[in-house]
Amino acid sequence: MSFNLLIVEDQPLIALNLQDAAEELGHHTVGIAGNVYQALALSNNVDIAFVDVNLEDGPTGPIVGRALAEDDVAVLFMTSDPGAIRGGVPGALGVIEKPVMDRDLIASVEYVADRRARRTTIVPPKSLIEFDPPNAGA
């Protein structure tokens, strides 16, 4: 299954690496945003979003992630400081720490796509910290 992906990342090399990985897996990138305004402008018809915490306009990634999650977008944060969102963001799947090895990046894209497809029994990559595991309390 193919999904529309939004990349919210202000570092071009990281964004392009993520775009390449997602597109190799058959997904379509609708855009790359470096700040909250670009992200929200590109958020129509998005299924999945990879969101950095610190963007060009400061630590606005959680604002973007929350807004996207409220619109039923599967959100995964990517940051060099996972402690910055220690309490999680409602509706977001989790966080992966940068730098990300290629195999972990691919596994993360696959995991988020599976979660977006409502497959909840899939095991997350070891490098991913879940905010609210899908079977918690079940």
C-alpha cells in the first residue's frame, strides 16, 4: 500500500535521504517543509508525516505533529534530542533519534506505513520509542 508522505525537516540532506527511502518503498512525498507554516500549507492529503522537533522557526515540530495527528495523519518524530518530547504528543506514534542509520530509517518508514494501514500487531524498530503502544491496556 502506498501513502502520501510529508517531511518536516529543516536540514536538506536529512530530508532528501528520508524522501529517497520513502519513495524507494513506493510512497509519494508531497513536500518537504522547514517550518511550521510550510508544514501546515503542505498538510492536505497527507497520510504520514516525519517531523523534526527543532525547525527553522524554533522548537515548533510538536505543534506541527499535534495538528497533523488531529487530522488523522500518522506522525513520527525524528530528533537528535528525544528527551525534548519525553511526554509524547497526543496522537503521534513515537520518536526516532537522529542520526538514523539507513536500515533503521527504512524500518521506521515501513512501521509507520503499517500503522497507517491500521496494522497494530507489527513490532516497532528497536530504535523507535513509542508514545502510546497500539496494544497498551488491551
